[in-house]
Amino acid sequence: MAALAAPTAATLWAWTPSGDDVQARVEAIARARGTTVLRPDEVPSQLADAVIAIEDERFYQHHGIDSLGLGRAILYDVTNACLCQGGSTITQQLVKAVYLGGSDRGYNKLEAMVLALKVERLLTKRQILALYLSEITTGFGRYGVAAAACAYFHSPLERLTLGQYALLAGVTQAPSVYDPTVNPDLAQQRRAQVLAQMVSERYISSAQADAANAEPVLSEGAGC
């Protein structure tokens, strides 16, 4: 297997893009959508914690591919005879959207892994997270967490509460399902899952999670 895998990996490395234009690609996508690209220092720390806790708990430890998460996802899918868990890291999700048209099925899955390794060699974790949060789908025709903050809470991203950051982090997995303007009950349940995971990963205390869970799902801010 190793003898077969090595040439395949070398071929993929040679034939996939270098990854050095990922920033430019995200900026081009943002211009086409009429959105903006976040700088790393514009990503609130609590939002970063929430996204990492619920989507990629070993984000700061891996180099683009989470072998533990991937192995767990494969085992779950085989056991349950489904394609239920992808095991993709935040970096893989970024390159999937930017280079692969949103698909990570079949050969594209392998490409996403290689591209993720390349991007991790070029960008810092904070840069990767900022790009990811700038281009992700957050609702019906809406992209990026900044636009979602205005749409859901009528406040700029930097002024949100812990509960609101947790909700934003949870929406991205299935925007049409967890959009609080459409399904507030499901959005509230998802927010609770994110907060529980943040407690588990020791980003926040149980008391902080309880206070955030008591917040209204939607609220009126001062405006964006």
C-alpha cells in the first residue's frame, strides 16, 4: 500500500496548485460577492474559539490534515454504512471552497488534503481562519461571518456576545437548517451544542455557557 501511495502523493503534490494565491482567490471571491475579507486581527477571539471547538478541535496542532479526526470519521462511516462524517479540517474546507468548487468527493478529497498541507506551509493559523470565516456560507445567499452578524444581530462582528459568536460558529455547518431567522429553535439547540463543546475544550466555563444559553437567539443591535 505504501509503495502505491507514495507515487500518488508525489503526483498530487506536483499537479495541484501551489496554494500561494489562496489570499488573492478569496479576495476575488469576496469582490464578486460584494463582501469583505477579514484580517486576522479582525476575528474576535471568542468566535475563533467557538469555530475551532465545534469544527476542528485540533486546529492548532495539525498541519492541514487531522489524522485522528479523519480516522474517526472513516470508522464511523464504515460502521454506519454512510458518508456521514467528512473529517475535514478548517484548512481543507477553505481550499475545497477556493480551489475545488466546493466539492471534496472522490479525487477532490485527496486534492483537498494536499492543498491543505501546502496552504499550512504558507499561512499562519490566524490567517487561515480569517480567510475561512470570510468566505463561508452563512445563510441564503449570504457569505462570511461579518455579513451574518449584521443580518442576525444588527451589530458589527466585534460587538457580539459569547452566545452570538457561538450561534455564528454553529450556523456554518448547515446554514439553511440553523439560520436563526428561519429556524430559531434549531439555531438555539445548535448554539447550545457549540457552547457545550467550548466548555469541553476549556475555552469557557459552565457558568459562561449557561449565561450565553440564556441570551435571546435574535436581538436588535445599534446597527452595522
